Amino acid sequence: MDTLVMENSAPAQAASPPDFLFTSGQGTISAYDLGQPITTPACEWPLLERQIARALAAAEAAGQANPLLIGAFAFDPAEASCLYVPGRYERGVRMASEPMTFAAKAALASAPASNQVISVQSTPAAAEFKASVSSALDAFAQGRLSKVVLSRKLSLTLHKPADPEQVLARLMSQNPHAFHFSLPLGQDRRLLGASPELLLRVSGGEVFTHPLAGSAKRGNEPEQDKRVAQDLLASHKDQHEHRLVIDEIRRVLAPHCRELAIPANPTLMSTDTLWHLGTPIAGQLHAGQASVLSLACQLHPTPALCGYPTDLARQFIREQEPFRRALFSGIVGWCDSQGNGEWAVVIRCGVLDGHQVELFAGAGIVAGSDPAMEWAETGTKLGTMLKALGLDLEVAQ
């Protein structure tokens, strides 16, 4: 069940779906009356910080004791953000035994069994994606890069329009412990997803992050699945990819923390489709140190989403990827006026617009990566959203 704590300037309409939803193991944020978005890119941080402060102050003046900032930052800090300070919101305490909200259960019960694809296009296509992986391998051999994350977009036209509430309900059912999010983008477009990865959480001076890097498709049978997991844990390539991420997070967080505990080795984490290498990192911030928002913007994008070194990897992505990522592989979440909050990585996601759907997936490329296997990995990752849409997984191949 959901235990609600409301922070409103007007009574909430319990029956109406929220304009914005974010769920995690810590609870749910349901927001209403979003108003106009703050779209200033993260690279203009001084201006963006002032705009956020003004919006939070206005909400406090309107009667909110602890107003929230919600929304998403783009992958590229030079691209537009999509942030709001809602007129009202509800915080729900999501119980482990009841990972789905009542509204999600109702939407799932009414969801049609399947949909049909009228047209599909991958950008880039398989040959172009594999060529980009080969170019990345050349860059590694020349010492210009250590890692880069390459991605693709799957553009679909569906027979029946996708219902955001039903898709979100299916995501909650498929991946009950993920970070679920639903964010309006304007003109009836909506960003939805079920991310397995937390970028950063800050609560009362405690900081926590759980980066994922290195993955493998789950096996169909229990014994095969167990072997896949153990092979991933023993993989030198995946351990190297993971270490690049951990070292960068340590570099960013250590100056802000009086304590920072980082396990020596990653552990296994699973979704319905993949095994991941993950490392839970916990720390104590210095008194009066940075808020979750400023820390998240310093961390983002980590090598798990971009590559390493970050600036060179981002430039490589701009040169190789024939589409703009926008909010895909950005971060989504919330923060309050006291500096607490939670931000997850925008992956396992898509943008819904009636009959038109755009899905996204990426793969981390390091020395030793195989172009065909990396293409297949993106197909596996696209499976999360394809299943939630009631579509055949072969669409991604």
C-alpha cells in the first residue's frame, strides 16, 4: 500500500493520475499542477541555480513547507533540461510487499494483451552501429579513449496508440524494484522508463550511489542463468569497464565526504533481462556541503553513460551517433529545498506520443568489445520497453 504525505497549495484530486511520477525503494513522488518547465541546460549552472531557487521560493510563499524540484536533466549538459516545481505533490511510502501503486494495478488490469508494429526503424542501423564500435576500438588502441557508450534509437509506429498509464503499470509489474518514472515533455509526449540504476541519493547528510557497468543477458534456464552471472563476475573486460566508473565517482564524491565507503569488488544485480555488475557506495557529507542537485550534476554523466575520459567520450558520441539523445541517458528524479533527493539514470526508457514511440538503449564499449555482441546487448536492453508495450522482442533485432 501507499502511505501519502501531501504538500499542497490546494487539495489533491485523488482519482486523477499524477502529471509526474517517480518511484524507488524509498517511496513515490506524485506531482500535479506542474506549470511551465525550466529548460535552461545544466551547462548554464549559475543561471539555472537562480531559476530553481526562485521557483522554490515562490512555492514556499504559496504555502508549501518543503517544495520540490522534479524532472530530468539531458545527457548533454548543453541541451535543454525539463524541470518543474509542482504546485502540489504527494510523497508515498512504498512498501516492499506492495511495489505497485493501486493506480498501476488498475491500469494493468485493463491493459490490452498486445499491440502491433506498423513500421520500425533503428538509428543507427546494425551495420552503422557496429562500424562505430570498430571506430571506438581503434580509438582505444591509439590511446585516445578508455571507454565510450554507444547507443541507438528505435522508432516505432504502432497499430494502437500506447497508453502511458498501462505501459508504466507493466514496467512496475516486470521490474518492481526499479526506479520508475513518468515525465511530460509537452505536446502529449511523455518520457517513461524503469531504470535499474541510481545515480545519487542524499538524505540528512548521508549520500548513496549504486553505479552499474558491465552486463550480460540472463540465461533461459536456472543453471544457465547462474553460469552467465558467474562468468560476468569473472570477466576482466567487464571488471575493467566497471572500475572506470567507480574511480570517477570516487574522484567526484571524495572531496565532499568525511567518510566514503567503496567496496573493493562489485557484486551482481539483476533485472528481468540482464545481469549487471554493481557497487553500492555510501558516505557522510561534510557539514554544510553540496546538495543532492549540485552533486548529481557534478557526477553526471558518469562513465557508465558516457565513457572515459568524459569530454573526449562525449565528443566521440557527437561524431558517431546520428541522433540527439536529449533526456535519454540523462538523469531523472527530485530534490527538496533542504538539499535531499534522489536521481536515477534515464535508461530502459522511451518517449510515447500516441501511435509514435521512440525507444533507446546503449552499450558500454571498452577494449575487447565485440561489435556484434554489443549490438545484441542493445536489443536485450530494448526488451524491457518492448515487453511493456506488448510487442514482440524480435522487433529490436
